Amino acid sequence: MGASYFANHYFSIVVAFTVGIGILIVQSIIFLHRKNKQLKK
């Protein structure tokens, strides 16, 4: 029980961490894209 519980807990932490980093990357890409559009005008 202890080992499987720890594995599930670790897996959920890794998933949450990956999702958080993915969201940050997407937000920075959108921000840079908007900045480039403003510079072209």
C-alpha cells in the first residue's frame, strides 16, 4: 500500500508540474507573438 500510494502521489506531482510548465510556455509564446504583431504595425 505504501509504495503504490507514493508512486501515485509522485505521478500526480509530476503531471501537475508538467502541466504548469506547459501553460507557462504557451503563455510566453502567445505574449511574444502579440509583441511581434504590435512591432510590425
